[in-house]
Amino acid sequence: DLNSVLDDVNESLLCRMENVKAELIFDIDGNLPKNIIGDFVHIGEVLSNLLGNALEQSGETDVKLEVLAYRPYSGSMELQFKISYFPVSGEE
């Protein structure tokens, strides 16, 4: 389940990045089905590495991960993972 993978990634990053001031924001496409079949072990590893690097490099800028249904087609779909940076809430 994708939500479980994202929860695990978030927990892992919270432990590794306790000195980082930035927040990690998840934005999941509401059109994604609840049950997705995929290689969640590798997806989790890749997201953990990418998001960990993003948080380390972000300074005091929040990091947002968007998960989108990219190319739905007959019984299958591709997911798109997009990482963006935003100023920390209340700062410009």
C-alpha cells in the first residue's frame, strides 16, 4: 500500500533529519486507487534517498512530494513523483 510506504519513509526521515528545520509535505492525488500493485520496497528506498537529499539541501525551505496518476490506461497507471521546494510557513 502506497500510504504505508510514505508513512515508513516519513518516519525514517524524521529520525534521520531531526536537526532539519524544513517540513516534509505529502500531496497525494485523490484519483489514485487505494490498492496499487508495485515494487514498494524499491519505491520506498528511492523516495527515502531523494527526499533525504532534498531535505538536506533545502536549508529552511519546506519540501513537498506530490504523487500523481500520470498515465492511466486500461487497468494500469503510471505514477509521477514530483519534489518541490517552498519557503517555510510564515517566511518569505
